[in-house]
Amino acid sequence: MNSEEKTTKEEARKEISKLRETIHHYRYAYHVLDKSLISDDALDSLKHRLWLLEKQYPDLISPSSPTQRIGGTPLKEFKKAKHQSPMLSIEDIFSAQELEDWWHHLQGLSSLQGREKEEEFFCEPKIDGLAIDLIYEKGVLQRAATRGDGYIGEEVTANVKTIEAVPLKLKLYAPLFSQKTPFSKKVEEQVKKRLRKGKIEVRGEAYLSNESFARINKERARRGEKSYANSRNLAAGSIRQLDSRVTSSRGLGFLAWEFVTDVGQKKHSEEHQITRALGLKTDLGQVCHSLAEVVQFWRKMQAGREKFPYHIDGVVVQINAGDIVRSLGVAGKSLRGIRALKFPPRQATTRVKDIIVQIGRTGAVTPVAVLAPVNIGGAVVSRATLHNADEVKRLGVKIGDWVVIGRAGDVIPEVVQVLKRMRTGEEKNFVMPRKCPVCGTSLQREEGQVIWRCPNLSCPARRKNFLQHFASKKAFDIEGLGPEIVEQLREEGLISQPADIFYLREADLKKLAGFGEKSAQNLLQAIEKSKKIDFPKFIFALGVPQVGEKTARLLAKEFKDLSRLEKSSREELEALPDIGPQTAKEIFQWFRQKSNGKLITALRQGGVKIKFILSPRKQPWTGKKFILTGKLKKFSRQEAGEEIRKRGGEILNSVSKKVNFLICGEKPGSKLAQAEKEEISIIKENQFLKMLASTSK
């Protein structure tokens, strides 16, 4: 959701009312009914938007606002448990700038005067589970309770006792007072005293590991039951089972993050040391001495989040000195001295400002949602695909709607969900145009198909997108001929179809804005280099409808040369693996259109030489399957894939037992952990280079 939008007070009042109603609805479903109707990222985005509006207009804050409460209503089936001190929530922030704003705000408060330069923070991963409060008397576990509403939770002692990570009896497994720790002997004596005849209170998170979550869903699938949506929901449901045997079967874990009892500890980092010494596991934490170190830790955790055995969604940042945190006090329902610095969400909410259509290189007409800019996964998104007219109808999306936008990795942002409860009645329906908005030609849709198309081969939009596709890295890979230069050349009348690129001259380029003698020569050299092209890339460059990289490689492998492909029948094409009747029809028809035959002839006359696939014998990696993850220094992922294919290897997109090797670069994703679990050979880049050298011709 866009934090930069400015709203009038009246607009804010209406939006706040809708946000509160919507958030209450989703929170009730989640906390009371154990139903997840919206992703955590999307709900966080709604809450953050509400927090920003209430921050802008503090007089609009009401006690019933979701920002002023902590959790849901305890279920009646459990005995209520009153907390000795409130289990306060933690306010979320979403960027390094908001972190800096928080610290500068604290420095201006009187309670921090004279200690503004004490920039020592404790940072730890924010695990996504269910908060639990543990009370030990004389070292023995007496009560475990959920957070509830922050003041009264639900007693779940019998269930928590089934968690192996929660000790039933505490003892000092390691001495606190040593040269390696900053504690005084007095702290250790207080801990020992509490173990003998006092109370110890510890708080932490009950969670479900990724492995356990996968195991449970696999068992449910085998029984024909619906899979659970996320591990957090399942962990909460497991703790709140009336039958503790069910809880025991789930295999929950526990991580402690707060030692509540005062034994003389001065810093939060010391609390972690105490809990570890008492036999309670804590998550990975680090003392940071500046905001820059905090941001560095946050980014490190974000980059490695997929390697964690459990789900984390951010980093908890708090002032390490306990007395400062206490002196800063509480604002609303959260401590001023603690913040949760969340990772960029994979989903977020925003408003649809308009719905337009785009014309692709094949004439396909795609509805696109124009959005109020929103940050998803670290990138600002202002547009999202709606795929086709049928998808618009299925989603029920209207102009003016609030929507959930999803973006995983490098996937194009798309509308995941419409928040119909946010509607005001002023939203407008989208009507699919009947004529191309660029050339005015009547749009067509074949029977049984969902895609509307502009059939005009001379449509300026089709020509522009086709030229950009032709010069792209996966096609002719003409360095320096990006979308902006293609458009410039097209507007100047220098190119109108792909073959024109190979007839460009230095004199043509030098007269264009931004081009000098050197830049013109560089582009012409790149064009000359691109004339020798592998057969699969040539097929892909032609822009045949429904023919992507994988299908282009398949066609090149099966037909060996262009003339055989041009003469292929629909029956031959349909007989190939992974090519259905519609794709076969598109390929067959494309090669029988006279204009496309003229295109291929013009390319050859322009000097294009196709490098056809030779006999596969002597290829060292025939039958071997590879996965690529992370960033390589020597190659792009595309180039590495081409080297593997040259040697007969195959690139797969997902990890399975079929994979022989995983090529691992810097900052690998979740595929690395999956490959390790499947015991697949992990190849670092330097090893990969040696493998390439040993198999080069």
C-alpha cells in the first residue's frame, strides 16, 4: 500500500472506517474461527495503511481500532489465564527509512535525553508462530498460556508440555558467571534462588517447522484431505486442541525470546544468554551498534530466510538496554523501544486506479490494472496483469477496488484477490473494448479461446513489441538494442520489421539523438555479431504464438533444420511431447502465412546464419538434469543454461529426485535447501567452470 498518498481528513475518516471494518472481519476469522481468508502479508499491509492514516490524524484514533488491540478473543473451551504483565504487541515498520524515523523520534523524547548516543540494539529473526507465556515455580513448569488479548489468554499447559523444546523442569545447564559473559555473580545467584524457591517467567513462540508442515500436508493429501494454507495457522490450531494427543502428533517447536523475571539483567541480549543457560532454545540474535548494522542484519536475514527451518517474516529490533525500554514506556498497545522490521511483502494491498489494455507482439489483448504504487518484494509496483477478460470476470475486479497484489520472485505482478468489503459504491465496471485501441481494428476471439486478439499484422503496437522481442537477450541478443532504442529507430522510420535491423548503417545512426560515432559503431558490431544464431533462439525470435524457449528448443531438436520445420504437418507437431493441439495449430498456420515466409527470406538476405543442432553423440551431459540458483559471477543464468544445453544437459525449474546437479551461485534461494534435503550434488561456480572446461570441444 502506498505510504506516500496524501488524503484529506474526510477521505481519511471514510477510509479508516472501511479499513477497521475489513481488518476486524479478517482478524475475527483468523483468531477466533481459525480461518485464514487473506494472506498475512496482505493483512499487514492493510493494518500498516490504517496506522499511517491514524498517525496523520491522531484525533481519529478510537479505542476499538485494530491498532489499539493485540489479539483475538479467547475461546470458551479453555480456562482463562491472566498475565502477570501485559504481553504487548510489536509495531510493524517496513523499510530502513521507517527504522530511522523511529529512532529519531525516540531521540526527541525526554526519557532518552542524555542517552541519545547509546545506539545499541538487539536484533533477532521474527518467527511466525503463536506467542506463549511460560511460568515456572521452583524450576517446574506450572502454566503455559497464549497471548489472548494481551491481558487474558488461554491456558494451554497440557498441550505445551507435549513440545519437546519446552523443558518441564529448568536447571542451570551452563554457569552464567564466566570470562565469556558480562554477568555479575549476583545475577547467577538470583537465577539459582528463583530455581529453588521462586518464579521464573519466559515468553517465546510455538511454531511448526517447514519439515513438519510439509509432512502433515503430505499425510493429508494421501488421505484426500485439503492441505493447510500456512504453518502459522496450523501451529495456532495445534496449540488450541482440546486433545493434547493431537498437539503431540504435530511436532511443534519452541523458541524463547524474552526472559520476563527480573534477576538483575541489564540488557535484552543477556536475557537470551540466561534462557539458553536454563535449557530453553532461543533464535539467532545479534547486538548491533548502529542503525546501519541493524539494516545489514535485516538484509542478511532476508537473503537467508529460505534456509531457516521455520518461517520468519522480519526482524525484531529493540534497544538493548532494558532500563531505556522501560523508561520509554508504551504507546497504544506496543512498547516504544521495540519495532518489528518486516521483510518486503510478497503480497500487499492497494487501489486499482484504472484498467487499460495492452497489445502484445502476437496481437493478444491483455487487461492491465493501473495501481496506486505499492512496494512488493522490494520493488515498487504500479501495474499488474489481469491476464484476460474471463479472469477479470472471475475476480470481479472493478476500477476503484482495493485489491491484493502478489509478486513472487521475478514473476509479473498480478491481482490475487479483490477486497469487496472495502467497496464504497463508487467503483466502476471494466468493459473489454471491441476494437484495438491502437489501430482501430475489430478484435477477434476464436471459439473456445479466452484471448482476444488484434488481427492486424501492421498494428503499430504489435510491430513495436515484436521488434523488442526479436532483439531481446533470449532471441537475437543484440547488445545495446533495448526497448528505448528500438522505439527510437522505429519512430525515425529506420526499422519497421526485424530484417531492417541488419541493413542499418553508421550514417543512419549518427544523426539520431544520443548517438555518436563510437556508440553507432558499437551497435553495428553487436548487430553483426548477432547474425550467427543458434536454431532454438532463431525459432523463439520469430515470435510464433505459444512458442516459448522450451518449445523452441524442442522444435529445434526434433526437426534439426528450418526447412523440415516449415514443412511439418499438424499431426507431426501434435505427436511431439508437451505440444498440444492448439500450439500445433498455431505453429502450422504461422509457417503457412506468406508474410512470415517473406520475413524469414528477408532475414537470410540480411546475412542471418542459423547454427543448426548437430548430432547429439559425444555430448557428455546427455540425460543429465540441472537446476540453477543464485547469482553467478562469470555467467548470467541464461548463459549458464546455454552452456549446459550445448553439452546435452537439461535445465529444470523445480527440485525433484530427477535432478542430478544444482549449480549454486551467490545468494541462493530455497532450491538449495530442497536440493540438500534430496541429497542432490551441489556444484559451486568454480566447480562448474572446471566441469565446463573439461567438457569443452
